[in-house]
Amino acid sequence: MMLDEVDFLDALDVLRYTHEASEAEEEQALGKVTEVVTEMLGLSVPVTDAQIDLVLNAQELLAPPFEAVEAANGAGPLTIRDQPAVVITRRVRGAFEDHAVRWPARPRVLFAAASPEDAVPAAEHEQPLRDALEPWLAPALDEAEVLTALEHASLDSIRDACVATEDKPYTHVHLLAHGCTVAKGRREKWGLKLHASQGGGAQAATADELVAVLSAGRSLPAVVTLTACDSGNLGSTSVAGASLAQALHVAGVPVVLGSQFPLTKTGSALVVESFYHALFAGDDVRDALHKARRAVHDRRDDTYYDWMSLVGYVQLPQGYADRLVDARLEAELASLRTAQALAEDLPNAQAYDAVAKRLRARIASLESWVRLPENASRKAALDENRGLIGSAYKRLAELLFKRSQLGDDQERWSSESREALEEARRWYEAGFESNLSAHWLGVQALSLAAVLDGTIGNSWQWDAALFAAEAACAQNPDEYWACGSRAELHLLASYAGRGKRVADARRAIEDLKKRLGTADPWPLESTRRQLERYTSWWTAENGFFPEGQALAEDAAEVLHELGA
């Protein structure tokens, strides 16, 4: 290092926004720190999009803010540029206890806020979390399954929350509190100022105590964000010991975000908004971290050096890229279900248009994923994605049909609805042709062929889909969805030239109900929703099943078996 230890630590002190220093002093200190970390990382040539993975014990190097590294030729801070996008992450040498079984596709979030003495911006953090979790916060869903908010967080209340959800542990934990020192002198470290578990007042929680309470459940979360001053600060470098963020990472949390300096309230809220919105949309955690840093830097008149202070400890599991696909698809599916729930009882044309806009955004996102060259080899994910696109178009078509019933410009909305159905069929057919064992894609494509054309031209596809559904049921007693496929395929049998099979459709429903028992009723509800389309939407009166008999009566008979 070109500076001795004292000068370097003095420069870091000047960059703390709580430190009273002139603008000239701050610029001089930033220049010193930037020069040191740039020289240490040796990035003297231009770089492309990259992740710089620092594997070290931060205490060995006095925890320099490497995030202040300058781009080649003095082109400004490297980590906040969009082109190229460079992300610095850290991890420690030695064994890493990977307790996360898999990267979570469906989030369950614990938001713990503590303000025993000084206020914290709890509302400014909770609302961005809710916005990011919107796909999973449909009106009909239990919010507690998605988000738990602790307003007066203590070590005991955090531990109790983790233990209470042992069957479905928290995947993400967001902590909002003030940082505080624990111990004194050479042993000084940073902790969190939480509420005391008994007697009121405040309690300084150490890194080890925080690790203990978050470990009280079945498993550690995959992500912990610490929006607290100095949560990434090592404290005294005279004795061994980790920062809060580093301690959680060493304990086995794959991703931990913290702050090396005091964190502004504005900056902390921007981190939550940017990071979690990107993460829950299925972005790579490193991209989410980069977006958060850029968002904070864009507001640096209010956030000072938060962009440099933000530190991420990241050790991703093997196969992370494939798990990320699952997370993105789960987010898209949750968005579609939420849009469906919102569309159930819309009051006016403006509300219909708002939900339609939301569905079109989901479709655009899904279609962009399919076009990415790096996803071409992920056959299973591609099939799933094609099915989701087909489902999104079908839900859009149904929404536009209901919109047409409001009276204004009925011909336009009916035409757009039919166009959306045609697109749905195209995507379902593409998925089924790619994978003939995917009976769920086959039955959707065949149903729309009958509805739109009045016939199933390729009758062999009906045979293939039925064979796949029956094979799935035979191989797995817990197979539910294939029973619904069998029921609808039997309902469509006459359009494939296989005669009328309503009785077979009813028996498939009986099988579905028997297999489900007291399990999640969603397969039953989804099958009911699909069959109801034949009685309320896909009817001859609405222009479907040209030159053929519609299925309203037969579908009603099968629905009776469902208990509808």
C-alpha cells in the first residue's frame, strides 16, 4: 500500500458522512483511497463485463473499499458504470458451510426493523419490499406465507420467527437497524442496536448472536441484507473478528449485503428498492447488486459515499445459473396468477386496461428470455417458458373478451382477444412439438385447435398427449395435473375423431379427487377454471367451434363431477 495504516484509516474516516470535513478534504481522501485500491487490484487496462471475486480475509488488508476502484485512464469509478458492468464481490478463504439446499425460486421474506432509541425508515423499506414481492402478494393469498414484518425486532423475536417457520424457512432476511459498537478498545466491533428482549430499552447484538438466532430454524436464508451503519465494518483491526456481514457469510449465508461506512436513510431505501426488485424478478444476484450500487450513485448528492460503502459477500451454489432460471420462471408464473386474481372482479374499463398492460409486460419478459442465445440449450426450461407464454396469452385473451362485454368498441376487443388466443395456440404447439411427453402443453394446444378451428387436424397428437398423461399417472400415484389433462383430452375426443368420451372424462376427475385427498386443491381449481371456459367463453354463441357442436353441455357434466 502506498499509504501507511494510520493515513489510510484517517482517509476512510473522512469519507464517513457523519464526519465533519470540507469538500476539499473529502475529495483528497477519496483520491487517496481510490489510488490505493486501484493500484492493489491492478486494473490498468480496460475490462469488459465482469465479476471481480475477491477471495480474502478482509482483516488482512484493513478492509479497503475496493468498490472505489477507478476505471482505466481515469474514467471514473469502475463499479458504477453500466458499460462495461463490473461487480466486485467478496468471500473469505476456507470452508464455506453451504446450508442452502437450492437457490429459492419462491421467496419468503422476514423484514425485521428495530428503533429502540432513534427512528429508522421502516415504511420506506417495507413498501419497496412489498412492491418487489407483488407477484406473490395476490389478494387471495396468505400474506404471511410471503412476508413477515417485525416492527420492534429483538434477538428473541427474530429467533422465534425463524423457529416458527421451520417447515417453510425464510429465504431472505432484511434487517433495518442502527449500527452500534460492542466491546471497547482493541476488542471493539460493530453490532446491531436491537430492542431488548426483556424490560424495554436497547440491546447491542453481536455478530455471533445474530448468526445464532438466524440459524435457529431448519436452515439459514439464502440472502441477508443488513441496512445498518457499519454492518460491513471490521471494527478494531488489532484482534481477530469478523464484521456482521462477514460473520453471516462465514456461517453459511450465500449472499450478504452490508455497509462499510455509515449508511444514509435515503441510500438504504434505494438499496432495498433496487436490489430486491431485480432479485425477485429473477435477475442474477450480481446484476441486482450492480443495479443497487448505480441507483445509490445516481443520488449521491443525498447518499454521499453509500455507493462505495455497499459491500456484497457472495458465494453462489453450483448450478446457480440453472437455479436462476427456475427463480425467474417462478416469478413470471406468480405474476400471471396475481394478474388472474386481479382480473376476477374488475370494476371498469380502466381497471381492465391496467391488468391487460400488466399481462403484456409479463409476455414481453417471457418472450425476451426465450430469445436469449444462452438459453437455447436449456430444453426443460424452454418448454416451461413456452407454456407460460401460452398461458399468459390465453389469460390476456380471456381478459380482453371480458373487456369486450363492457359495450364500447366490442368488435375491437373481441378481435384482439381472438388474436391473443391464436398466439397462445402457437406457443403451446411449439412446446408440445419440442416435447411430446409434455401432456399439459399438448392438451392446451389441442383444445385451442378445437375451439378456433372446430377440429383437431393432427389426431395423432391427441393420441400422444393422452398416452403421455396416462403414463404419468401410472408412474406416480401423487401425479395430479395429468388427471386434469386426461379429463380434458377425453372431453375433446370427438374433435380428434375418437368418439364421445364424457364418461372417461368424469372418471379422470374422480381419479384426480382421489389422488388429491387433503393436499393442495390448486390442481382441482385450475382444472375447474379451464373447463368453465367451455361453458362461459368458448361457446358457439361467442363464435367458437365453427361448424361443430360446442362442448358447453359436456363440460357442464364433467364440472358436475368436480362439484362445481
